[in-house]
Amino acid sequence: MPLDLFTVGDPIADTKAPMDVPIGERWSTRRFRGRLVNPANRRKMTIIVVGTGLAGGSAAATLGEAGYKVKSFWYQDSPRRAHSVAAQGGINAAKNYRNDGDSVHRLFYDTVKGGDFRARENNVHRLAEVSVNIIDQAVAQGVPFAREYGGLLDNRSFGGTQVSRTFYARGQTGQQLLYGAYQALERQIAAGNVEQHARTEMLDLIVVDGRARGIVARDLVTGEISTHYADAVVLASGGYGNVFYLSTNAKGSNTTAIWRAHKRGAYFANPCYTQIHPTCIPVKGDYQSKLTLMSESLRNDGRVWVPKERGDTRDARQIPEDERDYYLERIYPAFGNLVPRDIASRQAKNVCDEGRGVGPGGLGVYLDFAEAIQRMGRPAVEAKYGNLFDMYAQITGENPYETPMRIYPAVHYTMGGLWVDYDLQSTIPGMFVIGEANFSDHGANRLGASALMQGLADGYFVLPSTITEYLADGPFEKVDDSHPAAAEAIAGVRDQVQRLLSINGTRSPASFHRELGKLMWDLCGMERSEESLRKALDRIPEIRQEFWTNLKVTGTEGSFNQTLEHAGRVADFIELAELMCVDALHRNESCGGHFRAESQTPEGEALRDDENFAYVAAWEWTPEGAPPVLHREALEYEYVHLAQRSYK
Amino acid sequence: MLVVTVTDSAQRRTPKAAKTSSVFKKVVMAVSGIILVLYLIAHMIGNLKAFTGRESFNHYSEWIRTIGEPAVPAQTTLWIIRVVLLAAVVAHIWAAVTLWRQAKRARPQGYVTKKAVAQSYASRTMRWGGVIIFFFVIYHILDLTVGAVNPDGTGSTPYDRLVAGFSNPFVTAFYVIALLLLGMHLRHGIWSATQTLGQSNRRREVTVNAFAIVFASLLTLGFLLVPFSVLFGLID
Amino acid sequence: MTATREGAIRVGDATDTPAEKRGMTLNLRIWRQNGPSAKGKMVTYKVADISPDMSFLEMLDVLNEQLIQAGDDPVAFDHDCREGICGMCGVMINGMAHGPQQTTTCQLHMRSFKDGDTIDIEPWRATAFPVIKDLAVDRRAFDRIIQAGGYISVPTGTAPEAHSVPVPKKDADSAFDAATCIGCGACVAACPNASSMLFTAAKVTHLGLLPQGQPERNDRVVNMVAQQDREGFGGCTNIGECSASCPKGISMETISRLNHDLLGALRAGARPKS
Ligand SMILES: Cc1cc2nc3c(=O)[nH]c(=O)nc-3n(C[C@H](O)[C@H](O)[C@H](O)COP(=O)(O)OP(=O)(O)OC[C@H]3O[C@@H](n4cnc5c(N)ncnc54)[C@H](O)[C@@H]3O)c2cc1C
Ligand code: HEM
Ligand code: HEM
Ligand code: SF4
Ligand code: F3S
Ligand code: FES
């Protein structure tokens, strides 16, 4: 083990889940045993919630209803724009409306297995239990889920599961769920229970006497740096996939909130677990700023292939049937085009690496609907996938009804995040982390339609119940800017802003971001090896060095300055990238979204090493220069038995 | 009578905030507009009497002034109609002007470049078209009702004034322009009123639009017949 | 109505891009305004080597990269998801909200333009949307319209079982159509009256079509309309530019529905909260 890169600290454990009762009773037991806060006291307590996505929006609304004073922060102009809005496919819930054998236990089982046995059983079981309440809540809020002619909710199957448990609102499920939470939030804002801070970016966490007590934030319009204090801080700032520059995340998605909290003492868990989505529109040119996901549902009817011969540049329609390689159907006869995301992604990369990729730069595979159109007729295909085909045509200028679409994998979701216990509390008391920003429920791989479920479970149901245990000791002593810890945080933020503005080199933040992203994609992307990771770890400090000496940020501090915003985020991505590579290097096994070239079966499948790696890697930040410290949280499987995944 | 009850009751029951709401103004505009349209239908049919000759036309003018006699004094009905029309015009213009000013306040700085992507010519000319129609009506009353600006003067019969007026191509041209604008005003106005009163939907949209076009064209044509007939000597 | 706008997508015309469409050179005339109270003006820039496959925002990225290199202030514009769903982007392009196609600015691609074109780019203009800087405007007035009643009051945890209230598929589908409004503000920007009617109507329609939305239906519409007037938006005179400019195709029918609901609500005695 490369000990030069990190040191090993004490193991860490979740002490909050009540292990003395069976798994099905743990959540209710936890709620019963946890202390409560009486309504009169709630009014005296302030909670900061950073983020208004499904997780943060639902949490802020629920805590506001409960009577706490909530302060809500987000970087866009409106809470409704959080990137949850982009989720297409759907949300899982164990309602068993189809009577097809679904149950809380089956959803639990599928999720643990789908996460390649790197998630906590307790959390996942709770998620499955709460999932049913989410649907009730959303429907009551007016979320227009798809319905059947009888007026009841429709379900579909999604992401390789055998039951139909996915609720959806055409291709815009995330949007509709987010608007439900957003409207609940706006209602609390109108009622005076939630104070809003639009276009405000959290830049640091204020920790006083070991407790999270506030944040330092910058008003992105005026440039004003302000502090906000509270009895507890909740981070719901989303995923960090943008460390790869090109991803399906929004341009503003960042790691800043969680990274700066990490530097204040919150452990970062499993940073290397990244999900690569197989059906994205391929990169076109070096100006490309973002990748667009095409719903996975396309794999239900589309067939994936590449030419048998490498370097075959013929038009797809000119390539005869027997010169095509439908490689997923060939390698995985049972699941065919429907294998899980990580497998489909890696195989696409493999065929492209062999030189058989199609389209500009050879980075793409065909997703062909010719056969489906012949079988179902074009109108049927149009009815089912019309909006996706339109989107493809809009972006590429090609007509997918005539020529096969080209797809390629892209970074999509980050399973890693800040470490939290069963109460969703981080290693800093008083700081809670929910949604994609935490690491908790998906293990090494997230199943389709499970992130929306987790975000809403955390925000509506879990956090509001668990945070009371902490707040029962409150309200805490007042703090203000004169406290040394606060003063230090403010000075640190001002300092960094000043520093970014004063380097006055020659390169824009975007150029560094692009360089970092490419490096991460090439060396710490779909497939990682000791060699590639070491190369990355050599290179990242150089990029960091150049960033801090050759960056150019125009404009001033006291104004709307998008270059400055971007620069701050890139600075954090660079540091995070290094930790990701260390984590990926130390985890000398393949699991879920983490594929180490050294650890595969003879057939080239991911090979877990449960003996040595059945743990959560929780990383502690150490001051500049010192290597990070690894704390292991052992994972035990009482209810789902460890088994190698097989989709053959 | 319809206007009076509707506006009255609305005024009594609607508090200030709702009354000044932009939607309320639109309702005033729609209801008053509809009253004006009803008048125009009657007026057009009345005008067509010009084809039945001087006697008949003047008789009609006379009749309007004597309906209900002797139960009510002369011109009672005419004045009721005039009051209702005037109330409708005032309400209509009040709503149009305040909405216009609201729109100005809502965008004090215009675009350097602005292109219409759906707006029909009709919808774009509602405001200036309305103003022109307004001036037209004033001129028109001075011309044909009062006779002040008519070549035949105040002492003549309506039929004489009509023939005298339209024999002048410039007068006719002015009428034609005003009528075309009116046609467009109504083409958009009818669709707009349906929408304002909440009676439009995707299914009806086509029907409402078709009706608006046919109706506006018929009305305009009906009005145009008289001046052209005079101009080309079909009526003299 | 004269629809001068092209359909939402153009299919199959770029598989072989004609040579003259590669590496376009464009003249951009962009509204530059330093802050909310600063005076602004149109400034001309030239960008070269623009690929027809670039999105409009990627083209602006190229310009900004140039400006930063030159030590100039890059053009501020709002954007986030860049896939047409967050509603954050939106500028006037050659006098049309989101440009010549009925889509969002981020989904507009440069193949809609020709080499040598001059493109005018301006921010949304409305009193209720004050300019923050350059092309970025403040659209929080929309949130306040939602605050006035654009929700169903259902505290977390109080919801009945989802299947206890069936919703006819037709209603659910229509509600969904209205609910797809992304709050981009193009309707306001395009409307000659700077009216927010289509936005408000979309929300009123979405919630008003569902059984869950009935109890608050009257108060919702009355309050949301009062709020949009208070925000300083213009009144709607049914011109229809909004719907034709809406990237999500929110229909004019929603406005009729709002009007219908409002009249009904006022008759039933609903009055706006002050
Ligand atoms: C294209 C796409 C499709 C997807 N489809 C699905 C799907 O079909 N089903 C599914 O289950 N999952 C899907 N996912 C995943 C899922 O959408 C996300 O994981 C989930 O929505 C994240 O929610 P969140 O609340 O944690 O964060 P987000 O929704 O990302 O919200 C983050 C919030 O934090 C704020 N914020 C961030 N940084 C700061 C800061 N520094 N200061 C202040 N505020 C900050 C932002 O303003 C925002 O409000 C998809 C994801 C993508 C990208
Ligand atoms: C070519 C078309 C038209 C002709 C030939 C015409 C003819 C006349 C005549 C002859 C009169 C006088 C009737 C009388 O005094 O007994 C009159 C009155 C009037 N007309 Fe017209 N008219 C025409 C178009 C219009 C239009 C387009 C409008 C309105 C938009 C209009 C509004 C009026 C009004 C308000 C009066 C006065 C009624 C009154 O006495 O109170 N007319 N018209
Ligand atoms: C000074 C004169 C007038 C002005 C300034 C005026 C202005 C307007 C305006 C601004 C509108 C709203 C436009 C829209 O909805 O897009 C309107 C609507 C309408 N007008 Fe007029 N108008 C005038 C005269 C008339 C006359 C004389 C008639 C009838 C013959 C009329 C009938 C209508 C109708 C039916 C509507 C539709 C109502 C609605 O939109 O709900 N108007 N007018
Ligand atoms: S109605 Fe259309 S144009 Fe208006 S905000 Fe909504 S999506 Fe944008
Ligand atoms: S363009 Fe404006 S006038 Fe009404 S119909 Fe649309 S809001
Ligand atoms: S950037 Fe999100 S809609 Fe355009």
C-alpha cells in the first residue's frame, strides 16, 4: 500500500442506528428513542440549509413548517433551478402498486446489491421504508405523475430491476418533484419561516467549540461577504461530478460547500466512487461545455453496436448486418443491452479503445433504432421516445430516425460525499449532510431512480426527525463575528478572494478546469490503474501550482463576477481531485463505479475484494502538505449476503 | 342596459385591489367591446337600408328617433342607446389607456432589436387602431349625424349627407381606412374577448379564430358596401 | 397569426455540414451594462472559428475566453444546466426571446446562423426583471408570484395514501403540460406589454386541474394575479407572443383558464390578501 500518500487513523463507526432490534424496526426505534424539541423551543432555534435541490428544498420547507427559523441558501436566482430539476427518468418507491412482488425488503435488497455491497444496510433499509411516504407527499403537493386511464399512478421498470416500481412524470420527473418541494419552500418563505438567500454561495463553515455554528457566504450579485449563524448547519449542495469538467451536471455544480466543510473537519467518504452513465451524447469538439444525458430507457428498444473492423468509417447504414458487433448482446446474452450502467459504460470504452468507436474522434457507439422502427412502426417509436429523439436532433443536428444515434458514457453522479452517521450528521457535530452531497445510501454504484428517492427521503423525512436529537441540547450560546473562529473564517475567505484576483497571470479558470477534467477522465475515469493514478497524482500538484501562479481573473471583488466564482470552485476541484485519486489508488479492488484494471475476473468483470475492502473509506483532511488520514468504517451484511454480481 | 348592470354590480362587489387588477380591466374592455360590437351589427344592417332608397333610409333614421312614442317622449330610446354606447366607449378607453400605461411602465426601456414571432398585424394595431377609430367616430358623427363637416350641411337629411359625403373620394378613402382598421380590431378583439372571459381552449381556438375572421370580414364588407356604392354611383 | 418561427427542431440538415458553415465568423452586438443602475450600451465584438455544432452559450464562452485573455470584463450571462430544463438561461437574440427557434438559449445551436451574420444580444427587458449586469437579470419576481399562492398547502407527513385520490389521465396530462414551465421569463421578455400572464397561468392551470388543488383554487388565482400586478408586470392583452416564444410551448389555453378561474373566484367572493 502506498503509504506515502496517506496515513491510517482510527476506525470510525456509525453509533446511531439501534442495532439491538431487527432491521425493519431500526428506523422507528431510532425515532422513538431520539429526543424531541418542543414547539416553543423550535422558534428559538435557527437552522442553515445550504442548497434547494430535492434534498435541501424539502428539508428547508419541512423544518420551516415545524417551526424552526430556517435560512436557505443557493447560488442560482431561484430555488427551482437546483440541478435536481434535470433528472429525467423517475423515482423508485416500494409501493407495490403493480402487485409484481415488490416490497420494502426487495427494494432494500436490490439497492444493497446494486451498490455492489459497499453501502450500509441500515441506511438502505430506511430509505426503502420511507420511499412510500415520498410518493404520497409528492402527489398531495400536486406533482403530476404519469397516470393510467383508471386514474391511478403508472409505474415502469428502470435500471435493470425485475419489478416496476419507478414513478415518473414523462421525461421530467426531477423537475416536477423539485417544483413540489420548491412550492412548499416558497410557501414557508411567504409565511416568514424561511429566510431566503438567492445567488449566495457558501464559502466556509464556521466551527465554534467543535460545533458547526454558521457559514461564511458571498453574495454573488454584490460581492458582499457575510456571515450567518445558526444552531445547526445542513449541507445539501449536490454532487461533485464537475471535477471532470464535462459531466451531466449543471455548470455551477460544485464541491465548494462540502470541500470547505471537509477542510474544517468533516470526513470525506469514498470520493472515488463516480457513476458513469452509458447513454450520453458524445463530445463534439474542444469547445464543448457540458454533456447531455439521454434517458436510459432508450436501451429498452435500441440496440448498441460498433463495426467489427476497426477504423471502419463507412456510413452506419452502409455497414451490413454481419459486419456489425452487437457487443452487449454478444457478451451478456441474458441481459443484453440492459446490463447495469457501469458495465454498459465500460464495454463502450473497451470497444472504442480497440479503435472500433464511431463518430468524430472515435469516441462513440451506435444506439440503433432501425430494428425497433421496423418492429413497432415509426409512430410507436415516436410516441415512446419522441422527446429524446428531438433532443438528440437539436443538439447534434442529425436525424435519429434515419441514422443511428451515437452515444458515449459520461460522468453522471458521485456516490461519494461527506461521511454521515445514521442521523445524517457529519463528523462535525451540528453539521448534517443530505442528498447527493453525502455518501450514505448507494455504496459503490447507484441504481437508476434512486437518487431522487434518497434526496427526498433525507429532506422530508429523515433529517427533520434526526436533527432533533442534536437540537435537544440547544439553543446554543450566541456567536457573532467577534468570535475568533468566525473572524478567522471570514479573513480566510476574504484572503482567498483577494488572492484569486491578484495573481493576474494568463489563463482563465475555465482553461484550468478543462485541463483538470480531461486528466481526471483519462486517468481516474471509467477505468483506473495504479499507473494511471500515480500519473494523475504527479500531475495534479503541478496544475495546482500553475493555477495559483498563472490564473487570470478579471473584474472586481465587489460585483457580479462569474469568473471569480468559477475560479474559487476550480481551486476546490483541484484539491478534491487529488483526494479522489488517492482514494482510488488505495482501493485496490473493483466495485461498482470504481473499476481498477488490476482487479478483474478473467472475463474482464469487476472483481471485489471483500476480504480487504468491505469498508467505507472516510478521509480526514490534514493541513497543507501532510497526507490525508484514512478512517475505515467496516461494513457488515446481516440481511443481504455478499455475492459477486453477475449479469451474464 | 346590460353594461350598466354588469359594471355596477362589479363595482359594488369588487374591492379596489381586484378592480384595478389588469385582468379586471380586460374584462371591462371585453364587455364594453362586445356592446360596441352589438351596436355595430345593428348599425351595419341599418346602413344597408341605403340600398332601398332615400325614403326608406330616412324613414329608418326617423324611426330610431321615435321608437316607443307616444309612451315615452321622442328620442328616448335613441338617447338610451347613446348613453349606453358612451358608457361603453368611456369604459373601453379607460381600460385601454390604463393598460397601455401599465405596459409602458412595465418596460420603460425597449429593445434595440425586436421581432414579432406570432403577433398578427391585427393584434399589433389594437391600440393605435383604436385611437384612429375613435377619431373616426367623432368625425363620423359630425359628418353624418350632426352634419357640421358635411358638404350638405346640418339642414339636410341623413341620406343626402351620406351621398354627399361619399361622393368625395377622400372622404370615402378615410372611411375605408377606418373600416379596415375596425375590421382588424374586431378580428383580434373577438378572439381576445373570448380569451379574456375565459371561454377559449385548445379545441375551441380554431373555431373562435375562424369565427372572428369571418365575422370581422362580413361586418367590414357590409359597411364598405355603402360608401363604394355611392362612389361608383350605384346609390345617388 | 404569422408564425415566423421555425419548428422546435431541425432535423437532418447538418449531417454533412457545408464547408461554408464550418468556422463561422460572426459580429456580435451585445448589451453591456455594468450594474443595475449603470447606463448600458450595445458593444460590437467579432468572434471567429465558430463551429455550427456549438451551442449559443458555447459561442459566448469562446467570446468570454477571448475577453479574459485580453484582460477585459467577460460578458455576464445566466446559465446553469445547459440542457434546457433549469430555466436559468435566456437572452434576446436578434429581437427574439431565446432566438430564432422555439427552444432555450442553451439549446440553440450555431447551425441556426450563417457565416458573417450580425447577431444582436440583449437582456430580457422588464421593470420587474431589473438588469443585474450585461445579459443577466433578476427574475425573483416570479418566485414572489409563487409565494402568493402557487402551491398546495400540505405539511410534510400529512399526505393521504397516493392512490386514495385517482386523477383522470386527461387531467393529469394537461396538468403536466402546464407544469413544464421552467420559469425562464421568455414570455415576459417577448410580450409587448411585458406581462407575466403565461407564467402565472401555467401554474394556476397546473394546480387547478388536479383534485388536490381545488380547496385553494380561488384564493390562489386571485392572489397570484394581484401579485403579478404588484410586481410591475404589464397586463395581458392576448397578443400571443409569449406562447410562441415559450421554450416549453405553454399554450394560450392556460391564460383563458386563468381568466375563467379568476372571474369565478371573484364572483365567489375571493379577495386578494393585501
Ligand atoms: C441529468 C441527470 C439526470 C438524472 N436523472 C435521475 C433520475 O432519473 N432518477 C434519479 O433518482 N436520479 C437522477 N439523477 C440524480 C439526481 O438528480 C441528483 O442526484 C439529485 O437530484 C441531487 O439532489 P440534491 O438535492 O442533493 O442536489 P442538487 O439538486 O444538485 O442541489 C444542489 C443545491 O445546492 C446549491 N449549492 C451548491 N453549491 C452551493 C454553494 N457552494 N453555496 C450555496 N449553495 C450551493 C445549489 O444552488 C442547489 O440549490 C440525475 C442527475 C442528472 C445530472
Ligand atoms: C361606411 C360606413 C358607415 C356608414 C355609411 C354610417 C352611416 C351613419 C349614418 C347615416 C349615421 C347617422 C344616423 C342618423 O343620424 O340617423 C350614423 C351615425 C353613427 N355612426 Fe355610422 N356609419 C358607418 C360606419 C360607422 C362606424 C364604423 C361606426 C363606429 C365605429 C359608426 C358609428 C356611428 C355612431 C356612433 C353614430 C351616431 C349614432 C347616434 O346618433 O347616436 N358608424 N352612421
Ligand atoms: C378609442 C377607441 C378604442 C381604443 C383605444 C381601443 C383599444 C382597444 C384595446 C387596446 C383593446 C385590447 C386589445 C387586445 O385585447 O389585444 C381592445 C379590445 C377590444 N375592442 Fe377596442 N378600442 C377602441 C374602440 C373600439 C370600438 C369602437 C369597438 C367596437 C366596435 C371596440 C371593440 C373591441 C373589442 C370587442 C375588444 C376585445 C376585448 C378584449 O380584448 O377582451 N373597440 N380595444
Ligand atoms: S411560460 Fe414558458 S416562457 Fe414563460 S417562464 Fe414558463 S417556460 Fe418560460
Ligand atoms: S404576449 Fe403578452 S399580451 Fe398576453 S398573450 Fe402573451 S402575455
Ligand atoms: S441553462 Fe438551464 S435552461 Fe438553459
